[in-house]
Amino acid sequence: MTAEPLLRIRGLTVSYPAAGAEILTSVDLDAPAGTTVAVLGPSGSGKSTLVAAITGLLPPEARTGGEIWFDGLALHRMDEATRRRLRGRRIGTIPQDPAVALNPVLPIGVQVAEALLIHGLAGRAEAGRRAIGLLRSAGLPDPESVAARYPHELSGGMRQRALAAAALAAEPELILADEPTSAVDVVAQAGVLDDLAAVTTGTGRTLILVTHDVGLAIERAEWGVVMAAGRTVEAGPIRRLASAGEHPVTRSLMAAAPHLRTARLRPGSAALPPARAQGRQEKRGRPAELLRLDRVSRIYPPAHRADEPVPALDGVSAVVHRGETLGVVGESGAGKSTLAALALRLTTPTAGRVLFDGADLAGLRGAGMRAFRRRAQLVFQDPYAALDPQMRAGDAIAEPVRALRLTGRSERAARVREAADLVHLPVTLLRRRPRELSGGECQRVVLARAFVVRPDLLICDEPASALDAAVQAQILQLIVDVQAELGLGCLFISHDLGAVRQVADRVLVLRHGRTVEEGPAAETLEKPSHPYTVALVAAAPGRRNPPPPAVSPAATVPPGGIHP
Amino acid sequence: MRLGIRRPVRALAIPAVAALILAGCSAPSEPSGGSATPRPGGTLTLATDSDPGCLDPHQSPAAAALLTGRGVVDSLVAQDPGNGALVPWLAESWTVDPRATAYTFTLRTGVTFSDGSPVAPAAVKANFDRIADPATKSLLAAGMLAGYTGTTVSGDRTVVVRFSRPNAGFLQAASTAFLGLQAPASFAAGPQATCRTIVGSGPFTVAEYVPQQRIALARRAGYRWAPRFAAHQGDAFLEKVVVTIASDNGVRSGSLRSGQIDAAGAVAPRDAVALEREGFPVHRREQAGIAYSLFVNSVKEPWDDVALRRAVSRAIDTAQIVKTLYQDRYTRAGSVLTPTTPGYLATSTQPTATEAARMLDAAGWPVGADGIRSRAGKRLSLRWSYVSPAREQRDLLAQLVQQQLRAVGVEVLLDPAPVGDVIASQSRGDWEMSDISFLRADADVLRTVLQSSAGGRPPIIPDGTLADALAAGAATTEPAVREDSYHRAQQRIAEQALAIPVYNPTYLLAVNKAVRGIAFDAQGLPQFYDTWVDR
Amino acid sequence: MRRPRPGDRSGIRWRMLRRRLYAAVPVLLGVVTVAFGIVHLIPGDPVQIMLGTGGAFVDPEREAALRQELRLDRPLPDQYLAFLAALFRGDLGQSLQTGEPVTALIAEAAGPSLALAGTALLLGLLLGAGGAVLGQLTGSRVLRAVLSRLPVLAMSLPAYWVATLLLQIFSFHLGLVPALGSTGPRATILPAVTLALPLAGVIAHVLGSGLRTAERESYVLMARAKGATRTRVLLRHMLRNTAVPVVTLTGTTVGSLLGGAVVAETIFGRPGLGRLIVNALQHHDYPVLQGIAAFLGVTMILISLLVDVLYTYLDPRVVSTAVWR
Amino acid sequence: MTLLAALQRRPDAPRRRMPPATLIGSGLVLLTVLACVVMPDLLAPHPPDAVAPDAALLPPGHGHLLGTDELGRDLLSRIIHGSRLSVLVGAAATLLALVAGTLVGLVAGLFDGAVDAVLMRFVDIMLAFPALLLALGAIAVLGSSPTRLAIAVGVSNIATFARLVRGDVLRVRTRPYVMAATVSGVRPAGLLLRHVLPNIGGPALSLAVLGFGVAMLESSSLSFLGFGPRPPAADWGMLAAAGRANLAEAWWLSTFPGVAVAITVLATTALGRAAQDRLAVQ
């Protein structure tokens, strides 16, 4: 490690006396100039608080302790005014979600130029010109028009680039990137990170990359710092942490990292109690066709007469067999969710047919409809949003049973409990409301709600992408297990190729509502033929990573990981 | 301002022959110091309580229209507020035929309207014809010309006004601004226009009228024909009179205190007391006509029983009312007519609750458990629908009466309602108790207000004996006969308890010390021709 | 990602506006119909009341004539159609009381009403926004606490009470402003304050909670991360984002300022629509009531259009969502 | 009714904990008011209608805590008795507005398309009139009595509730958990009862608490304009109005009734907002 790091943190603590909460208990961190340091850790480990502490943008009620040295300056003793002059000028920040980090009512150009104006580095006109330059160098096509546009008129990727441009406008030496890509598509993600790499490497700038995506960290950073429950538990060269991490949190993180090379998860493993492990074999029948989408199209009527209708899905065909998983990948807007909605008959196709067990869904009414509802279930992306905040976990799980009149009141409880331990959800949690549960637990509740009716078809819309890597792995494993257990057909929608690779038998690559490529998961993802697929795969993080240490995630981290 | 109507109950006002005269004008002693000789020039700002809505006295029945109208239009004859005598004004002489159906006026010469046109016989004809014309929608003045058949111009100075039936009231009526003379040229623009501005021969002209806000009068130069009883001749002293409208009592007196205005009209008695205490002169003028009285519908069961009506009238302690609500600035009514009305006869007896209670017992209405009398399961109660928002604290008066009657076991159900509803129910005859006050300097008011059943409205007092007495009074111009018949009328009303007189309405005008020469016209409204400001 | 061509903005704005206009038509019709309906449900006979003021001199022929002249003898549907037809010609009929054209009466009353409403609106915005912004910027906990409670207090005070007190204190005791003269800038102050207080409260409340919400938005943090001062963040970033609900409120308030100022108008003896209404109600002056109702309805609709347009300037998203929903 | 609209809690607003002192204070105020409503005769030192001309316009003190009016009636007693009218009218009006408004809002929010369009137009129409005006109109039609006053005020506020409730319904409706319920085979009625209502009920109720204050202000304004209950009974608005006649001599007459209204509204508003934060839509 070089002589004096640009950023040195010692024994940093952050607490909220009013709420009686201690978010950071003890954080040490060294960021050598000109390097990229990855701050890793499950959500709730205090990563974002750390960033806020460095920039000095903690909420007023927060109390801090410890030392933060930046280029010889004692930030922890500095008054607000002086510190403000550092922000944006010498310490740049790239916040997490580009969707909300840009002011919706100001043009992009203005927001990019702002730092220049604030720090008097340029006059209005000059700043405007340089903003356009910054946007160009951030890799945005046609920067002039982008500068004139408003955030909502840009795609997620473009927004993220614009944010980066804004953060880098005043050419700060230290750049704090807080989950810079968690909300962006893989392709865009890769682009943004490449740009960041471009501005850091060689320019002597220091990048602090806060992320829960280990694959990404391993790929982009030299150093790694692992945080858990508000303290730094391990630090060192990232590769060493990856291959020979000592702290259990480190190891579970690394283990959970998605790898394109890893084969499809096998059912069983510690996740499933032996009792069920046997039952599994019998249920395996020869794969019968369960769901067939036959050249379906869905065209949404234009919001205004003047615009031409926009197809969300255009002549896509797909088949899901019993016990098999079809992965659907593609950027957002590719039509993935529409596909799910069609398969569940939440909408009807404008062309083509959707057949479930040979029956056309379009014809379903009353009883037939309810029967279908029992057999096809949905798992959502955001578990919190998927649960009624007013409803206890148990009732949520019981709901389909009640709604579909599957059993009497007496059995219902039994069914719920059964579903609960099928997803390893402690019965004690059934009385809680969603906001009292962790993300992982919530997702388990959602799964339980799906499984309680013993469905034949499970449709997962980004089931794990909102979760920590560690929890993600557990959920994926769970899905695979239960699928085997119940012989489910599964439609697995995700933009996370790693995840898809782990659960899917076959994949369907969508783009702009059209099928780009389809085939067995392994081949398609390892030797993609279509250029778009190639790009996707190339962009996916973790493809150059070493295979993980053989550690079972479920063993080391309590279900649900650390509570937020 | 009793004369004319502001909204509902004063609805029914008609001026008439003045006979006897309005005493009881107690002008406060003019403050000592300051110059005694009138000083021309200056502006008088006065706050009054209501907006006429229409300035033209030919159309508007509103007293407010007179307050300003009087200064702008002159009349053929003038009524001396001192002794009530009718004296020459625009007409220097006149004759009336015995049947009171033809009035011949000889006009004064050299009189011009402010638009320059002469006050000539043709103008007189134009005025009366216009008033009588239904298109004018005259709500009051037309009534004063009841039986009008036309005006004939005979010679360059003489006109004859003719009626199909005796109209003894016409001469006095002609002295009011309602029948004042306006410049015929101004009629051309139609009734709407004269609502906004009127052109007369008076000492002032309308300078500005902003409805609901203010009316400004400007002095007219070259005014030479003031009635003889005026304190001076020639142009008015004041250069300008600004009448602002403030319906809220507190606002008027408050504004006077804070020096925002020179004079506050229609001051509430309690404010008057306070203002006097603070040294503001308060001019007081008791008005003629029907005193503020309560009426019990004598055709409605069980109030057709005179005993009950008598009991009620005995139970109402008017002394307490005037003391509590009007600080004795208004006096107790002694009869359904006010003392200043010709033919007034004091009839009222001392109220005593015990007596009233006894009478009710005798009438066979025992007191029930809840303190209310009842007979055969029917409670002895009166529904009283009065106008809200009320003026002169009549809402409080109602509540006080309610308590007084409750004390003797009579239940009063108060039902304050918008003007419109009150009038509607009155015209349907669908009322048990109601209240009226009403200005007019002639006892004939009893006939026109309480007896008339015109427009299908059932009379407020349907009573044969009374009707005869009033008819007799109206049929002749012979003072002795009239007085006698009106005395009989009042006696009849009192003995039958057909009306319960409460107080004599009184106009209170508070001014600051600088204001001098305030005068009231015969109708009891302040006039500003002689007024001047000592500053 | 579908998005409007950048240049297209104003075009979109007008398309959207047109759509709103179409939508306004049925509302307008409804408004006048409701007006007509309510007015004719009011019990009591206007002719009786009109002639009532004529006292003893009503004769039946004149009553009938009047009835005919006022079309009150026709069946209700006819009256309704006649009303609509006249309305279409911009003719609101004549007052039963004074016989003046209703349009004239409204025009007359609208003047002072607008003056009052305008002043009150301005005051309310200044006080409200000022309070909220100050509360946001101030460092002192006390001031912040006070400023966060004042709004609700201001909203809770009955108008008639405030008005009466103001009158007593400022006009009679201190003699600072005239109680009379009804109009004119100085006489408008007190009634304006009366109306402005609750309005200021509402605005401060909405803006305040809006700002407190915006404070946590990550674009605000981003702005501060660029080194912006609190003031800059507030003025440049937060205000415009929180403006929308305030504009909405302001828009909806205008109506009650115009027609609902009855209390203030009564106490301060001001002319205005509010008093015109109450007076008309008391005298069953159908045409006036209908007229005012129609007038206010139209005004409100126009205002909501104006507000919609304002949105499109305040918040670019509106433009797109209006079309790309 | 913009006032109420303003008091609606923004779904994304940060929760603010109200100082317990404020809550306790408000609670006490409301308890006192409630006591007055329930048992005025026990609390009032004098009968409200007993006139005593000799004791007219006594200033506060002298055995009359809040002084007396022109007829020598004890103001405190009249205020205490007036509470019943004021509060009950306010409450009834709010209840009416809440129930009717919620109904309209729910229907509009749940059935999009024609139904929604029509209902919302209707709401727009009502909103196009100032609330006080609607109430005045209603009064003119119904005639004035406490019940009718309540109806008038209630009716004039239906639209606002409908608007606000519809907004919540739409927000809740689009939440994934409702879609999830649909997938689970829950029927529309079920969605309404098990998901929509529980999630909008809280906010709507707390809004109603705030609405009560607003309704009281409005109804007292109406009585102030002379559309109130029959004398001698008087609610607070009427008392304040009556007091104005002699304000110069007797400031207390219109001051205290006004204060009564103000603090009651303040208290309910405080509690209402506390409730809002508890029950806010997640």
C-alpha cells in the first residue's frame, strides 16, 4: 500500500441518539491515491452511511465519532462551510439510483454544469459548453440534445452516465460511487463502469466503489473492504478476499457471487431437509408441456391518437414444460414483464394464443379461471411491494387458499404452516407484518404464498434482484428445490444472467419485444450466437472471476441475512 | 329611517297628509367655542346603514333613497319640520277642490333643473305621468298617486293634477321626495339610468354613486329657491356630501370615533350612549307613524280569543325592553301610533305579569308540567317569524319577549328567516305572531298597512269595527272628524289587543363637534342644506 | 423508452390543453344546470317577494304581468332551455330586485371581489411561502418549531372572528386603516389579511411538509454533494419540485376567495360577489343566483385550465405524462 | 374545502412525531368539549336563556366567568350549551361527507372508464363551487335548522372526500400486492374489503378528524351569516355574530365564542395529524 492514503478513516462511528440506533460501530478504511477500493457488504451493513459520513451529508440528528483524513485534512474537525467547498470540487459523489438522483424539473445540462458554477470554475455560458463536453466524454450520444432534455426523458443508463458526468464535472480527486449500477441494466452497467474506470485509472484519481455485487467489485477494484453490521470486518487486495477471505461474511459474500460458469443449481443441498429430499424423485415425470405461448403479440393502445401504437411484445413463442425452467432475459422494456402478464392472463394478447395445459387462457371464465389461478402463481421482484402492508405474513400466505376456497378454515392453518417450512420461514414470523420482516423473509413469504396452493406453473419476475447477493443465492436455491419438489414448470424472468444461468434449463433472449435467441441455458450463455446476446453476456459481471470457494451460503448466513 | 322601505317589514311604508307636527326633536346643545357663523365649503362624510339600491325616489321605496334624494330633488310643496305646515316651494300657491280630486299648482318662476331646463308645467306633468306609468315599476310613489287620471297644463305657470277618487293625502305626499320633480330629459334613458343618477332642482347634484359603497353629492351653484323655513337661502354651505354605506353599527360608530367620518346615521342606542359619553353630539328625532308593535293573528285558533291576546299584551314588559335594549333612547310606545303622529291617543295600560297570568288561568289555560300552558293537549304557543338579519336588536327583543311570555306560561317559537320568506308567509296570511314598525306622518297608515287586503294579502288586522273607523278617517279632509275616528280606531285596537305597541322608533344621528346646522326634514331624515363644518 | 421529441414540448402542451378544454365542457354544462336546479328548488315565490316591497299597492294584474315578463309562469323545462339559450348569448337575464342586467351586477361586484381575492392571494402566498422557506432555512430549533405550528393555527381561526378583531384593533383603536370606503387599496388591507391568514396557513403547511419531504430526496443530497449551499439547494432544487401542490391549492382557493368571502365582505361592508349571493338568496333573486353560479363555475374551470398550463412549466414530466401515459 | 385538501398527508411525507404535550393538551380540550356536549346542564353555572336585564353586559368576572350579554345571560353557560349544536353539527356533517365521499371515491377509483369519468365530472362540478356557497345554496333549499345545517355542510364537502379517497384508491390499486391478490384468485369484492379498504381506511378516517374541524369552521360561519339554529339556542358562530353588535362596549361577547371554535378546531387538527402519521399509506 502506498505511503499516505488519500482517504484514511479510523474508528468511525455514526449513531442516532434520538432513535437509539448505532449504524456504524467502528469503521477503518484506507484508500491509496489512484486506486479503486470496493466497499462490500450486505445491505444494512452501513455502506451508504459510510459514504454520507465521508461527504459530511449525514442527517442533522446524526452523531459521529472517529477520524476521517482526506489528503491531510481532518474532515472530522472541519466546519460545514469549508467542507462544503470540498464537496463536488475535490470529493465527487455518484449516488445510487439515477431515477431519483437527478432533479426531475431541471434540464440535464444545468445539473451537470452546476458543480462548475457553484465552485466558480466557469461562467454560465462556459459551464454550459463544458457540460456538453462532459456528457460526451461520459459516453452519451448527441450530448447537445441530451443537455436540453429532462431526466424522465432519458433511459436509466443515460441518466446514470449523466450523473457520473455531473459528479466528475469539477474533476474531484476522490470519487465515491454508491451502488452506481444497482438500478441499471447489465449492458448500461458495463458502460458506466468502463467510463468510471477510464476517468480513474491513470488519472491518479481515487474511486471508492460501494456495492453488494461482488462480481463487479472483483472485476473493477484493487482493494476491498468488507463491512457487516456497521463495522469493517476484513480488508485487503480484492482477489485475496475473493479467494482466501477469512471472515465468514466475506466468504458467504464471495460464495454467493453469481458466476456464468457455475452450472445450474441442483436441488437438494443443505437447503432442503432430508425428509423432503426423497419425495422429490417420485414426482419427476417425463416432461409434459405446461405453458405454450403461440406467436403472441401485445400492442398497447397509444396514449394519444397522434402516436402510432407501440408493441410491447411482437410474435413471441415460448414453451414451458413441467419441472423445467425457462429463463427469459433482456433489458428492461424488452417485454419480459408483458410476457409474464400474458402467461398469468393479467392481460390478453392482441394476437396469438396462450395455452395452459392445452387450454386457451382467453376462454377462461369463473370456475375455470379460479382453477387456473390455483395452478399458476407469481413471484414478484420487490417482496415488500408484493405484500399488503396491513396484512400479517400468515394471512398473506393463507389468502390464495381462502380466495380459492381450497380448504376449510381448520386445514388452512396447516396448509400455511406447511408452505412456511417449505420455504424455511420460521412459524414465529407468521404473525409479523411485512415492515417487521427482512427482505429475504418477505421474499420467502411471497414464495410461500405462491406455493401454498401447490401450483403447477411458477412465474418469477426478477425474484431476487432486489436482494443481497447472499440472500439472493438462498432464494434461487429455494426456488430450484421447491420446483423439484413439486415438479413445477417455471418461467424465470431476469436481467441478471448469472441468476438465470443458475436456475434456467433453457433461455429465451428478448429484445424490443422480439425473440432474439433461444436455446439450452448452458450453450446460449457460454457461446451466444446472436450479437445482442454476445453483448449481454460480455457485459455481465463476474465472467472473468475465479470459481468460488465451495461454501454453502445457507450454512454461514442466517436466513434473511442481516436485518435492515 | 322609518320612511319607506329598506327590505322587508318597512315594506309597507307610505307617506301621507301631515297634519299635526312632529315635536320631540331634541337637538343637543351646540358645543360652545368655534365660530357661530356658518362657514361655506368643506365636505361632510356621513355613514349610513343601507344602500337605496336605486337613487330614484320615483322608483325606489327605500328610505335611503330619500336621504340623498331630498338634497337633489325639490318638491312642489314643502312640509315645515317645525310645525308640519305645508308651505310653498316650487309651487308658490295651490288650491284643492272640496272632493280632493283636483289640485291646482301655480309654479314659482326662474327655477331650473341642474341640467338647465326650466321647472315648467310640462315638467310637472312629465313627472307625474312617469310615476303613474307601470313601466316605471314605481314601488311606492305610484301608490301616492292612487286614482291619478292625469295632469293638465293650463297656462305657462299652472298645472292641474286630477284624481278619479278623493286623494286627501296627495298634498303632503307631494312634499316628499317620492313625488319630487326631476328633469324630464333624464327620463329618456329609461328607469335603469335614473337609478344611477337623478337630475333635480335641488341644492345638490349627484356626483357619484357606487352601489353598496357610497353616494357623493356636490353643491349646485346658483340655488335660489330653498323653502322658507330653511335656516338660510342661496347655495348650500357644504361643497360636498359623501354618504358611505356601512351596514354594521359598530363600524359606523367606530369610524366616527376614529375620525374617519363626520357623522354616523341610524346609530344604535347603546352606541349613542357611549358616543355621548365621549362628547359626540347625538341628534335625536322621534318618528311618526306606526310604533314598533307586535301583532297576534286574531283569526288563528286559539288567538281569536280576545282574553288570550289581552293577557299576552299585559305580559310584555315594554319598559324593561326599552331600558335593556335601547337605554331609553327610544321611548315606550303608548299606542299603536307614535305620539308625534296626528290623532295619537295614549291607550296602553301598565303591563303586569301577575295580572296576565290570572287572565290566562281564567281563560282556561292551566300551566303544564313544563311551565307552558295548555288546554286539551294543545300548547299555548306562538310562532314568530321575524326578519334576519334583524336591525335595532329586534332579534334580542324577540328573545326577551320570548322569556317574558314564558314567565306567564306562553311559549314563543322564534323563527328568524330571510326577508323573502317572512314576506311570503305574511302574504299567505300564514303567521301567528309578527312585528311591524312603520313611518308615516298620518294615522291613515293604520288603514293602508293593517287593514288593506290589496294583492290578495289577508289584512294584518281583520276587524269590522276598526275598518269602519279607519274608512271614516280616510273619507274626509276635516281634521276634527279624522282625529275622532282615529281615536276610536286606537281604542278599538287597544281593547281588542289587536296590536301590542312596544317602542317609538327614533332616528339617532351622531356627529363630531365640528358639524353644525344639522336639520331633519318633516319625515325625520337628516338634511344637509343648512349644514356646515366648523374647521 | 418512448419519449417526446425535445422540440415537441409546446406542441404537446397545446394538445393537452385542448383535451382539457373538451373535458371542461360537460363540467360547465353541469355547473350551470346545478345552478339552475338549486336556485329553482329554493322555496318561496320571487314575485310575491318583489311585490311585497310594494306593500299595500299590489294589484293582481301587475303580479300576473310580472310573472309573465319573468317567464316564471312557464314550466320548468322551458325556463331551463330559455336559460341555456340566453346564457349562450351571454345574457344572464335581469335582477328581480333592481331589474338591472345580471351581467352588469356581476361585473360590478366582480371588481372589488377580484381586487380582494388578488390581494389576499398575494399576501397568502408571501406569508405562507415565506414562513415555509424561513422555517426550512433557519438554524434555530425554536423558530422552526414555531413556524411549523403556526400554519395550523392560522387555519383554525374563524374568519368572522379574525375580521372583527382586526377591525377593532387596526381601524378603531389604532386608526391605521379605514373601516369604511369599502374599496381602495387601504380599505382592502384588513379584509385581505382576513382571507390571507388561513390561505397562508394552508400554503405554509403544504409547502412546509413538501420541503421536509424533498429534504430527503436523493437529488437534493446530490446537489449538496456538488457543494451547493442550503439556500441554493432550497431555491434552485426543492422549491420548484414542491410548487405543484401549492399551485393546485392556490387554484382551488381562488373560487372560495371570490365567492366565499361573504363573511369578510359582510363585516367590512365591502361590495362583492359573496354579498351579492347572500342578498340574492334572501330575495330569491333567481337570475342573479344563476348568473353568479355560472360565472363562478366558468371562472373555476378557467383557473383549473390555467393551473394545468402552469404545471407544464413547473414540472416537465406533466407534459410527457399527459401524452405518454 | 381546500383547507382539508391541504391537510391530506402526502404519501411520501416523512413521519413527524408530535410532542406528547401537544397531544395531551389537545386530548384534554376535546374531553372538555365533549363533556360540555354530553352534560351542559351540569357544567353551566347558569341556565343559558335566563335573562337578567339588570346584569346586562357585565364584563368577565363578577360571578360571570366570561361576562354576560345584552340580556344579562351568562356567556359561559351559553357557550357550554352552544357546544352541543356546534360540535354535533360539525360531527354529523363530517360523517355525511366521509361516508358519501368515500363511497363515491371508492367506486370511481375501482371502476375506471365511464363510471370513473362520470363520477369525477360530478365531483369537478361540485368542486367548481366554493364550499361555503354550496352550503348556502343547500341551506336556501332545505331551510335552516341544525340538522339541515349539518346536511348542507356535509354535502358541500362530499366532493373533497371523494377526490382524496379516489386518489388513495388509485395508489393502492396499482400496488403489486393487489396484483398478487388477483393472481391468488381474490375476487373484486375481496380486493376491496381485504386490501383496498384497510389501506385507505386509516388515512380517510384521520382525514375525517381534520374534516371535523373544517366542518365546524364552515357551519359556524353559516350560523354567523344567520343561517344557524333557532334562538334562543345559539351555537358558537351565532354567539360570535350576536356579540359583534356591541363589540365596542363588550369585547368578550364575540371573542370567547371565537376562541372556543379556534381551540376546538386546533385540538382536532392536532390529533387528526397525529393519527395520519400513524395510519399513513405505506
